[in-house]
Amino acid sequence: MIKTEVCFLRILDHTLKIRAHWEHGLVVCIKPAISDISGDRTSSPLARKFMGILQGGLNGSSIPFKAAGTAFQKRVWDVTCGIPSGGMKTYGEIASEVDCRSPRAVGQALRANPLPIIIPCHRVIGKQGDLVGFSCGLEVKALLLQFEANAKFSSEYTS
């Protein structure tokens, strides 16, 4: 049985609407998008977990999930899960880590990622530091990266 849950996160000056699809108690697909709805609605347990992931206090394993993909996609996703909140890697760096010569193949694997945020593909950037290739849109990618950078800076500054 597939169940859909919608939660909202207030991120910087925007509200992010996240539609999560659950199957047998596991999240199988996430669709984040900028929302017209304003206000803070981070009261749901799922919203708090997403916020914890973005702030660096939790990792994707804090939400039970199942990601269907090929063996290559799963290797790329595993490496991507190792990028800490506030960190970034290039497609080429990930290609090297999975013994692949094609950053484009890595991009295609990340495009197939059904679980953005849990598998944080927004943290993967072009070789010149440019924001490219995010299935949820570059506006969402930029927002997530800016939020994580701010959270990282705040935690380093207050430590």
C-alpha cells in the first residue's frame, strides 16, 4: 500500500513542500519543491527529520527508506550519502570514487535518485563549482546548499 505524506519546511525566506511516498513503512520517493504556502509547519516528525538532515544533526538513515536502482546507481548514491551537510563534491570526484570515467554517468545516476535530501544529491556540483543537474530544479538546489552553508557557519561560529 502506498501512502503519501506532505510536510513543509521553512528554509531561509522560503517554504519547501516535501511530498513523501511511503510503501510498507519505508519512504520510496521524495519530491521537494518551493511552495507558495508561507509559515513554519515543521511540526511533523518527518519534517523535523528532514530539517535535522539539512542541519547536519541527522543522516539519511534516520528516515526508513528504500531506494530502487541499478548497482551502479546505488554505488553513486552511497558515495553521495557520505557528503556531509554543508559539504560538496563534484560529479568528477564521485566518478573517481566509484571507478567510473564519466561524470555524466554519475549525473544520470543522480538524476534517477528517488530520495533527494535523504540521498543528498543537491551537494553534487559541476567541476567549476557551478550548480547543475538537480531533478527538483536549480532553485531548490541553491536553496538547500545556502541553508546548509548557513547552518554549518552558525555551528562553527558558535562552537
